[in-house]
Amino acid sequence: METILKAAIHYDNGKLYKKIPRNLLLMTFIEGVTGFVSTGMDHGKCLLSIGYAIGIEKVDSRLATYGFVTSTGRFVNRYDAATIAFDTGQISKLKDKLNSQDLRNF
């Protein structure tokens, strides 16, 4: 059964990575998709990791899709994550979209 593991942000900077650059070693990549995925305990930490990895102080939020990584390694948006979390008992009430704070007590 697929569960939600941690917060993630897909940062689509328009680059298609064939090799992982040294500064992005801790990031995840989706094959055939531009950008990279940063994971963390909450979305704020994901944003900090992105800024640190690519050497910028302020991350362009227009390039960021907030979501989560599942136990199968899949990146899902906040809306799909809410359904998965509810179906697996990670949250008690179905929500429109999942926030990283919703999983703090799980």
C-alpha cells in the first residue's frame, strides 16, 4: 500500500539532467522531466535546500510544484497526496490538499 513519506517540491528550472551535478547530489530526478525534486520534513526545508543547491537566496515560487514523495518513490501533488494520506489513515479527515503540517502527528 502506497503511503506518503515526506514533503517534496518539484523545481522545474527547465533543465533536463542526464547526470547528477555535484551541487544536486541530494536531490531526486524524474526521468524525462526537467528540473529536480527536493525532499524534506516540510516544504520550507525543501525550499531552503533548493536555494542552497543552486546557489540562490530566493527561490522562484513560480517554478515550484509543492507535493510529496510516496513509499513507492513517486512524486505526487498536494491534491493526490491528500487522497493517499486519507485512504491509508495518515490523516483522519479528507482534505482538498495536503500540507506538510498535516503529517506531523503521524
